[in-house]
Amino acid sequence: MPRYTSYPPANYFAELGEADFKNAVLESNEQKDSNLSFYIHFPYCPRLCHYCACNSYAMPQTENVERYIDALHKEIDMILPLLNSERKISQIHYGGGTPTSMPLDAIKELNQHLLSAFKTIERPEIAIECHPGYLDENGWQTLADAGFTRMSLGIQDFNADVLKTVNRKPSLIPINEVFKILRQRNIKINLDFLYGLPLQTPESFYNTISQAVALAPDRLVTFSYAHVPWIKKAQLILEKAGLPAPENKEKMFDNAAQLLEKEGYVRIGMDHFVKSEDELFEALQNHRLHRNFQGYCTRRTTAQVYAFGVTGISQLTAAYAQNTKVIDEYISEVFSGKIPVRKGYKLDKNQQLVREVIESLMCNYYVDFKEIAERLNVETDFLKSVTTYNIDILKNMQDDGILELNENSIKITAEGSPFVRNVAASLDPLMKNTTKSFSKPI
């Protein structure tokens, strides 16, 4: 089944030209969702972790990093004139790679480049993914002064032996010192962890999450390690070190989730945990939780996403567009004045409606056809008709305890949550006679 991190999923992307992308950007100015979200991708890492399956590469010489950063500015300069200057920024997000291995002044300049061109909404989310292994006290202070409102710290594990085995550098300074620096500037803090790695046990991972809870982060994420050595050969090193048995991996998550919920955190989706006052939890309660390729968010902080950098994916109302995955191509094309888009997908009006239904189901475990229809100014019956809504299939799922069905709503039960992708697929017209390959639903 598709994971539905987007609709349609990325394996439906096909060739998309620069002209098509420019038209989609211009069209995006006319959409109801007028807020601007920007994503900046930095692909380099000082040291590659053996578990990583991201689009990341070993850090090159300084002049190559500087040239990449110059290309980011040039790409921004090609897109910004296409956007209505009256629109407001609601979100900026840096990912990678290791974005905090960029010269920190360069990060501040990229923020200023965007923030000088547009006003922001009240309380925008300006966030960056941080590797604490390469930032000293000065570095954290400089980064904190660059305009960020949220930082995600990639801890992965507090166990030094686990980190050594996966080739990840531990934090350069004590994490509690990092918290002091960021808290003094009222910056929200996320902590990211990875379970299913060599040397991890249910007991050791429980100890790691216990240490995390003692720090009281605003959000905490427990990612499941995805072992795909046919895609990332470096992961074969972890096989030699020995991966935990599936039942132990499952216990790691279950124990961590129980501890977090006991300590007052609320689960968002399958792997995010937030405090009860977090706006993500409020959005979930109101069935208004949203997501993009950067993760869960609210409709307040994100709408259409414009991505810069190699592999970046722009998510517009009527189209997706992904940049080239080849760094040299990206740099050379940008410097020649060409937008480096490679592939994407243009959504027709009906597919945009289906996306709303499937996104609501995947994020909120709930879909209200009447609410979506009213918000998008269509009839409820028409909204159902553009999906593959089949009352008999849904009633069978209800009989199996997967969902609760009303005339205009579907609610996934707690027992049915592992099957939410199956329910979404039953509403997806693209799944009719598909030849695409997807991962297993559980």
C-alpha cells in the first residue's frame, strides 16, 4: 500500500519541464492557500551515518560548499519574482544532509534572503534539523540568533556504543547545555531518536527515552530504522554488527510510547509525541492536522511549499515538482539561469479533492466529507464520487473493527490504526488496476 506521505505518492512522479513548473508557481498565487512555506535542502554531511537512507553526501572541499550555497541563493532569486509579494511566510524548514554543517553565517543569510522579500504570519515556524555533534556553545548561540523558532536535534540514541557502531558523532557539548541556550531564546526544541539499531535493546532504548523525558522537549519523535541495503549499501555494515530481532524492535517502541504517554506526551500519528498544549495536538483534536514532506504541521503554519536545493520537492496546490538529484547538475543549471526541476506531477481538480480526503484520513485518522466539501465549495456527494468511495467495502472494514462509519464521516478505530493505509487506498482512484509497487501496510 502507498505510505501516502503525499498524494499522489512520489512513485507517480513523471517528467516535468521548467515551463510547467513556472506555470504551476504562477498559478499558486491564485489559490486560496496563500501562505508561503519554504524548504531548503543541504545535502552534505561531515560524516555519513551507516543507517542513513537520505539524499546525503560526504562533505566536499570548502569552495564546493560555498558554490552550492551560492546556487541556493540564485535559485531563490529565480522563484521569488514569480510569487505575489503580498503573500506571507508561514514556514521555513532546513533539511539534509546536515544543514547545520553549513557555515552558520550562510544559514542566517539564507533566512534573511527569504524574510526580506515577504512579511510573515504571526508566529511563523522557522525550523532547522540539527546535528549536535558539530556545534559548540558558540555555534548554538550563533544559530539561535539566526531567526529560528524551532530546532530538531538528531540525537538518535544517548548510548555512546550504539552511536559509535552506526558511525554517528555524539553531542559536542552536554545536551542540557544546548537546552539552556535555546530555552533562553524561547526556541522550541524537538528531539529525534531512531530505534532498531545494532546494540539497542528494549531496556537500553527505554533508558535513552527516560533521559530525553528528563529534558522536557516540546516534541519527541521515535523513528523506526528502515533497513534497505539494496538502496544504501552502507547499511550492510549494520548487518555485520547485528540488528535487533523484530519482536525486540517492537518492544522498544511500545515501551517508549508507554513512558512518554505516562509523562504527559500525546501521540501524533505513529511516531510523534507532543505536549498537550502543542498546536499539533489541538489540530489533531479538531481534525485539522496536516503534513508535508517535512513532517506533521498545522494549516496555520503551512500551505504551499517551495523547495530549493538538490532533490527538493515543491508541493503546490496543482503540482509537485522535484529538483535534480545530481549535485553538479543542480549547480551548473542554476548558474546558467535554468530552474533545475526534473520530475513531478500535475493534479487535476478532482485529484486535489481526493488529496484532501486522503491527507485528512492519514493525519487525523478521520475524514469528514461534509466539512471538506463546504471548505472547498463542492457538493458532498460529488466529493465522494471523485474518490472510490464504496459503502460495501467500508462496511466490511467496519465489521472488522477497523473503522466507524457514518453518513459523511469515517473514523479509524484504535485497533484499526495500523490499517489506515488500507482504508485510504480503498478511496484512491489511482489504486484501480495499478501496476505500481508499494511497501507492506504493516
